[in-house]
Amino acid sequence: MHRVTNDPPSFQRPGRLAHQRRGSPRVPAANPVEVLLPRSGRGIALNASDGGVRVAVDCSLVPGEECQLLMHREVGPSVLTMRVVWSRAASDGWVAGLQHLAVQ
């Protein structure tokens, strides 16, 4: 049996920041999204950072492809050009990590 903990690795000292893959923190999101290209779909943004967004959508997204995403936010809708960094099938669609390329 393996024990799972949330304890920091022993090489981390209190008060020091651990190395992170991302340059900016992720924040929870619950914004409706629409995939416009390369295929159409709908879903929700799960979290976002300065570099991109993680979404759950009802259409497949293939790593490496560019897509256009319409994100509905409090300040209004934005069309975002993004690159699919990773994706995986889920029971009711796809979950994917998207990297910002441009804002229109």
C-alpha cells in the first residue's frame, strides 16, 4: 500500500518557493466557452493563467492544432486564438490545456 500525502518534498525549505512549470498562477474560472475553429463545440473554462486556459468541451481538440475560442467573461466576450498543448478524453467530452497566441 502506498501512502499519498500533500507534504512538500524534503528538499524544499520553509519560506522558499518551489519550482513551478508555469510562470503565473492559475485561478479558478467558470466562464462559458465556444470553440469556433477548427470545429465547433461548447464548454466551460475550468481555470486560467496569463499563459492560457484549461477547458472542458464537447468536441475533440488535438495537441498542436490552433483553435479559436469565444470566451464569455464579465467584461464581455473575447475571441482568443490558442494552441492546444494537451488534451484527453473525458466521460462527457474533452479536457484540454490551451496556450494563448493572440486576442482579437
